[in-house]
Amino acid sequence: MLKLLCTQLRALKQDDDGATAIEYGLIVAGIAVAIIAAVSMVGDQLIETFTRIADGLK
């Protein structure tokens, strides 16, 4: 029984699938933060541009 438990613990220690998923999650979160920051910085300029275009079409 103890030998089986030790074998399972070694296998669990070597399993890195969860770590890979967490790394991908962190990469996606970093990209999302970069996109949100870019949109926030450019957002006001885009609103002005679309407002000028809309006013020009009236």
C-alpha cells in the first residue's frame, strides 16, 4: 500500500500539465491587459474620429 502511494506521488510530481495550462492562462491574461491598455489610450481619439465622420455624413 505504501509503495503504491509513493509511486502515485512520484507520478503526480512529474505531471506538469497543470503548470502548462497556468502558463498559457498567464500569457492570455497578459495579452488581454495589453489590448485593454491600448484601447484605453486610443479610445478617446477613436471617439473623436468617429464623431467627426458622423457629423460629416449628416
